[in-house]
Amino acid sequence: MRNAALEIIKGIGTGKVDVESLSAKNLEAQRERSELLTKNGYPEDYLEPQYLCKKCNDTGIFENKLCSCHLDLLKKISMSEYSCSSVLAVSTFDTFDLKYYSTEKDKNFGYSPREYMEASVDFLKSYSENFNKNSGSFFFTGGTGLGKTHLSLAVMNKVTEKGYSVFYGSADNIIKQMEKERFGRSNGDIEEEIENADLLIIDDLGTEFRTAFSETAVYQLINNAILNSKPMIISSNLSITELEERYGQRVVSRLNSFEVINFIGTDIRQIKK
């Protein structure tokens, strides 16, 4: 095979190349090589690079973007890391205890906190079991200790079980990381990680340190996800009115398409004390 290649190079220099003859020699050499390999117990393609991914040849990049094999690996790593979290392990729909919610009817809502939260749990469980990349988005609002984070993680548990990727983080941590990367103080690309996730969960919106950067970042996070038709769950201790006072109308207007779940009742952490 090497000699055939050398003859081609020489032929190009002289202007005389017998393509058919050299092609036949090359094919015969390949046949002999295959016979030698199989005769000695090796597969015919033993000398060829064996790539796990035929699209990117194991580089992780395909058409200037992260290859699907890379994204699948990140998804598996993500699920593995989450499964090691003690908080995530106990935050399931089965462990969401409704006994901490009052059975007395709420004057503002016309039904008891327990009735409302039971219906919300059933609704979110159905959402998780039937989740796909075109699923809707939720805004969880209510005071502290009412189960917003627990149900966010319960959804995440179910969705990752189905093989979808989830990016979960508190608004404060996400924005801090974005700021570090934006100003060159950290490597990584959190915005690309969010973009590649099938579901984005932003916990505790409104607890982040308020700066011009954070306010712009919050808008970009929500707006980019909506433009990419990405399902989201956003939880906050702030009401829609309070969010508008903090972030302005353009952020709140982006939440108009979200299903709002009002977490009502008494702080469960206080009850458990």
C-alpha cells in the first residue's frame, strides 16, 4: 500500500499515472492485510482507529457544537452527582408530607392549604411523568418553608429518571457563576450548560445580591430560555407584584405563560421544631 502511494507521487511528477494498475495493487494489498489479521485472530478493521462516536470521532465536537455523545455523557455524570445528594434523595413526591398543611379553609383561596397542595402535588407528578422538551413552565411562589424546593427537586428526580437532563441551581449561585465567567475570573460555560439542559430549575429567585449585572442576568436567563422554548421551574419567596417591583415589567411579562402555583400554609420548618 505504501509502495502504491509512492508510485502515485512519482507518477504525478512525471505526468504518467496508471490509476487502474495502482488501484488494483492497493486493493490487493488491503485484501492481504485483512487476511493476515483474521488469520491471526484479529478483526479486519483492527488497525483502524475505533471511535465510540462515529459523528465526532470522540472529540466531543460536531459541527462546531458539543456532540450528542458529549451531552449524553454530561447527562449521565449530572444524574450520578445528583443521586449522591442526600437532599435530592429525600426530595421525592412520596416523601412530600401533606400532614404539615392545615385542613382549615383559607379565607383568600376558599379551600384548605392541604387540599390545594395535594392537588398541586398530583399535578406536578403528572407533569414529571409525562415530561418532554415541549412541556410547560411553572412559577412557584410563597413564603419560606412551604415545600417549593422539595417539589422542585421531586420534579427533577422524576425527569432525570426518564433520561432528560436538568440544570438546577439557586438564582444566587447561577448569577455569581455567570458574573465570574463574564469577567474572566472562572473557566467553564454555565450559559451553554443551561442551554443544553432539557429543563431549567432556578431556585430562590430574589435572594441574589442585587446589582445592575444581576438584574440584567435574570432577564437574560428567563428570556433566553423562553426564546429556546425550554421548560422552566422558577421558585421565589416573592409574589408576582414584588417581582415586578424588583426586576421590572419586562421580567414579569415573561412569566405570563407560566403556570403559577401559590404555596400556602405555615412554615413547615417551624412546625417541625
